[in-house]
Amino acid sequence: MVNRKKENAVILSQEKIASGIFSMWLKTEAALQARPGQFISMYTGDESRLLPRPISICEIDGEKGALRVVYRVTGPGTGTELFSRMKAGDTIPVIGPLGNGFPLERAAGKKAFLIGGGIGVPPILELAKQLDCDRKQIIVGYRDSETFLRNEFEQNGEMYISTEDGSVGTKGNVMDAIRENALEADVIFACGPTPMLRALQAYAADNRIECYISLEERMACGIGACLACVCKTKEKDHHSNVNNKRICKDGPVFLSTEVEL
Amino acid sequence: MNMKVNIAGVEWKNPVTVASGTFGSGEEFSEFVDLSRLGAVTTKGVANIPWEGNPTPRVAETASGMMNAVGLQNPGIDLFCRRDIPFLKQFDTKIIVNVCGKSTEDYCEVVERLSNEDVDMLEINISCPNVKEGGIAFGQNPKAAEEITRAVKKYAKQPVIMKLSPNVTSIADMARAVEAGGADAISLINTITGMKIDIHRRKFLLANKTGGVSGPAIHPIAVRMVYEAAHAVRLPVIGMGGIASAEDAVEMILAGASAVSVGTANFYNPLAAVEVAEGIESYMERYGFESVGEMVGCVE
């Protein structure tokens, strides 16, 4: 059934919130169905940069019909740099929401870790706002003292920070912050760089904790057709009939025990 | 105005299909567009057994295009026949099944299996640059191309389209070779082998190092090759390579294509193929063409 479309989202506001990190509110129909952990495909509108940029959803305002995306400019001359130069009132073609999102219901009555690292931090914010659990421990890893979204996180749970340079919170990564603060959880939700997710996958296995990780890969279509953004799975996937799942369609959130990183 | 085209005895309602590998088996796109508005749906390549495909990253963006080395990941012919064909039968469009393999026997096994299925045409992929065995090995040597065509034709109940590679010295020789082997139609071009390097990390962007370049950047190359192939053989030509608009498609038809495929454009505009079909109709109206056939090769 035809029930989806590419639409022109209108930029409501845009600001730089850290070095190379931008925050944008978009008015889009995608906001009406979006869930934490989903993403949108954003198109540059530039004929020389054709493929969508998959960007995670940072906040959802269902009433205003708006989404917040917080993204990193990946370099000069890139699509994300084009986005960063756009102003309120400009439009961006988008398709979304895409992907499965975090299974919020798995946290009911449990102690949870909500973990974000680097540019994997933004999707953890809407998760923190919506998650209903017994103890909400937000553990966020940054490079340095530019701890973007910190204030918003502090309003939504217990906040623990790690920085690579030690300027704020625990020196090191999110695993170091978990150890230093002697934190414990029954369920984990995480998004961030692969080494971080790999460490969490091992930690969850050692401690027998249910753990959901959000993966990232180069995409072409974003809707599950091109088979570019696959990840390896332990079991044969029913759709692909091989040990691959599509990150854009079957993910981006996976149970840590089902994928190989 | 007559939008219908007849490709090797199969009547399509309009001259537009989608390029194999850019549309899955249509399921994902059916949420964005009514597949019955397409002349045909060409499926992603299917082999005799499931294929895992290549490691990631499998795609990279290039200027006005992209590069892929998916490596023909596919679920195998059994699941394809059980799931994908029944799905496509819901729509009023022709079904073209793209077939890939690593050996002549692989191709023939899939073709024989499809002979009992309710599909309209077969497209034989002898031009994938992203798998080590089979694929391109048959598509870069005229003798090998002729032989695989002849082998496949023995088992095929449906018309056979041979999909040609642009990574050859003479596309005309390749077209003549598959015609001699008994092909019912040809389609071209598959992707052009390329390479892209991340200079900051000093690494290849694709895990496979090389990949197939597609998208608007390759359109003029495709138009030239369609022109050369169409003039070398009497077979109908399905033209593809960087078609993103009706104008691009009309150019291909004027160069000699009897039908066209929209490929990479599907990735950034799920409506691209139907918009191309509608736009061709507008072009015909504007210039007074009564049928698509009148336009084929109509260039001075």
C-alpha cells in the first residue's frame, strides 16, 4: 500500500552547539510517527550529492509536528556542511521516520543504562525523555569539555559523563564511567562508535544483561532495498536468507546477542 | 498516444522498468509508489543458492553518482520463488527476473527453475563487476558471452535479455556475440568499475576496493554505448545508466533504446521511475509522437 513519501521539511531553527556539531529543528510529518532510536534520511538538494544522509532523531515534538536532529559536519564540502549553512525557513527533503527504534517496553521496572558516545549521543536524549524505568542512568562519552546536550540530559535522569581528555567527569570512555561510579543495570540501550558498542556487547554478555545497540553503516536507499547497510548476524536472517540484516530496515537497533561487530 | 512497447514479444504498458539491484523485489518501494504504474519490475539478481555478498562499506557517494560493491547478496532462488514472485504478481506489471551465477551451471539451474514460474522475462547478469567469479568473467569476452547465452537459452522458457557491461573495449562486439548466442534482447549498461580513496585515513572507501559507478555521472557514457549497441544488432535494447528524469530517458530512446531502466535515481527519489514514465508521455505529446516506437533511434 502506498502510504509513504519524500517530503520537504521546513527548518524552524538551527544553531551550532559545539565545534562541528549542529542542532536543527525541522517541521515534518515524520514527527507524528517517530519513536526514539529511529532516523530520517536527509537530502542535500544538490545534484552532485545525491544520496540521503541518515541522521538520528534527537528529540520529537509531536504537538508541533517537529523533530530535532543534532549532527556532526563531517568535513568541508560535505552534505552535512551544506545542512549547517541552512537557515530557518529553508527546506530539506526528508524521508522518515525510518528504522525500528529502541524497545522502550523492555525497561519497565528495571535499572537501565542509556549510553551514548560521540555523535551517537543525540538519539539517547529522546530515549531518556520517554523511557519509563526504575532507575535511569544516562552515561555519555565525549571527546573533551564540549559536552553538548548535557543540560537536557540532566533534566531527564542521573547523568554520568566520560571525556577522553578527562576535562569533565571520568577520564576515559563510558565503560570507565560505569566502573568508576559502580553502576549496575538490568537493561542497556546504546548508540555510538563501534569500539564502544563492541565493549558493551562483551560487558552485557559477561554480566548477562539485555543490551540494545544502535548501529551505523553507509546507506544508499535507507528503506531496505539496496542491501548496502548490512550487519553480520549470528543466525540466518529470515528476510535475507543469509547471515545479514539490514541496518536501515531491520535496525538500526539490534539486540547485542544477535549481531557480530 | 500509445505508450506500450513490445520487447521480444512481451508487451509492457509503458517503456519504463527499474534497473536490477536498485529496487529489491519491489516490496520496499510499494510503500511509496503503485508498482502497477511501471512497464516492468526488474528484480535484484538471484542465484541458485543464497549469497552473502561483500563486506561493508558497500557503497560510497561520488560526484553526481555513487559506487557500489554489494556483491549480489541474494536469498537464493527457492525463497525468491516462494516469496518475491507471489508478491509481484499482485501488481499489473511485467516481471523480469535478473539471474546471476558463478558458473554456467549456476545460471542454467536458476533459468530452468524459473521456466515453471509465472514471470515474463529473464535478464542474465553477465556484467557484475563486484564478484570474483562468474558475472563479469562472462561479460568481457565475446566468446564466453555467446556461449553462456546459448547455454541459458536451452533452458529458458521466457525471453532472455543479456545484460552487458560497459567495461569492455567494444560494446558492439559484445552485443553481436550475445545476438549470435540467441539472445532475445540486450540491456545496458551495467555499472562502470571505479575506485575511491579516503585521503584522510588513506583507505579505500569500499571494503571491496573497487565498485560499480552509477548515477547521472555515467549517463553520457551509457547513451553512447546504447547507440553503438543498437546499431550493431537487430535485438531490442533496454537502455540504462544514470537515468534520473524523462529527458534522460528520451535521450536513451533517441539513441536506440526500445525501453529504459531507472536505477540509482530510485535510491534518492522513490518515485523516479513513474515520474520518468509520465514525463516520456508529456514529451511525446509535445513533439507529436503517436507511439514510443516512433522515437526509437530517431536522431539525426
